[in-house]
Amino acid sequence: MSQPLIAARKAPARAREARPDTGNRPELRVVVPPAVRRLRLPLPVACVLLLSLGLFGLLMTNIAIAGDAYRITDLRVTSERLADQQQAADESLAAQSAPQALAERATELGMVPAPPPVHLTSDGAVGTPAVAPSPTATPTAGVAEGEQEAVRGTAEEQPTGEQTAGEPAAR
């Protein structure tokens, strides 16, 4: 140890001088601390309860998200199925509206191709007028039962002398 510290330890302690009484001072006494108010719910129980509620809320959120994921998957499958149906309907419409299919359907209905047109000019007629050829097939050959009824129903509504769109020209 250092020399000054050793000297300080060996030095005599100062004697305390008695202080004069300064007046009517109350006498010191031991003070009892006020009663500590205890918590009704101890901190550890509150922490466990809060943690449990948080975990329960997290579980419910995860369950809701999983349910939504299943709904999204089902809706995607339905959307793909509907897209396939739409594509099949588009292909069917394209096949039915092809010129060959339209010509075949017109023939089944008894329609005939139009003769070459005749144009009128100031010099006269260009082209030779011709009579439309007679149909080779009967008008109802290959027509569905419901379409036959529709053609008959429209023919009954028309007055005589007029021709409906679905009937062949009169011979």
C-alpha cells in the first residue's frame, strides 16, 4: 500500500464535539413506512394472460387467412373452368360461322344461291337476268323439331302473299 494511506489510517479520529441544542426540536423516532397497496392481479399472471390473448388472436388470424387461401384457390379453379368453357364456345361459334358451314346450313333450310346480279346504267342493263334455281332439298330436311315449329308459327302470323325469312321462295 502507499505510504499516505497507511498514515491516514493510523491517525487518531477527531473527537466529536457536542453541538449546542438549537431549540425545541422534536425528538427523532422510527417512522413506519405506509402499508404498500398490493396489486389485485399480480404481474406474472397479467403477463401470462396478455401473452395467451395475443397467441389466441394470432391463431384466429392465421385460421382466417388459411380459409381465404382456400376460397381463392376454389375461385381460381372455377375461373379456369369457365375460361375453358368460354374457349370451347368461341371455337364452336367459329366453326358454325365458317362459310362452308353457313352454306351447308342454308342448303339444309332450302335456300339457293343467288343468280349473278344485273346492274342498271344509263346505257342499259349490264348482265343477264336469270331466275333463281329451284331448291334441291326440302326446306325442313335436317332442321330440328323446334326450328320447324318456329317456321310454322311465323308463317301463320304473316298474311298471304308475303314471304317469311325462313321459308323458300314460292314456285
